[in-house]
Amino acid sequence: MTFDHETLVAFSKSYGLFYMMGFFAIVVIYAYWPSNKDKFDKAASRILEDEQE
């Protein structure tokens, strides 16, 4: 099997697609994990506190 430019481009596009899908799934799972709710609520309230000062 020869590795020409078209083969490498097709492989990188496929690998990149699966990499991004996996990364997206990890980010969504992290964002909706129940134990992270307190961290996100505190971060959201800190922004509003900073603007009021």
C-alpha cells in the first residue's frame, strides 16, 4: 500500500472527524455531569457580582 497525498488526506479527514466527535462528547458529558453544577453556578454568579461592583 502506497501512501500518496490523497490517501493521507482521506485518513486525516476521517481521523479528525472521529477525534472531534469524541472531544465534543467528552465536553458535553463534563458540562452536564451533576457534580459540576455547583462550579458552574458559582462561576455564573461571580460574573454578575463583578459587574455590580
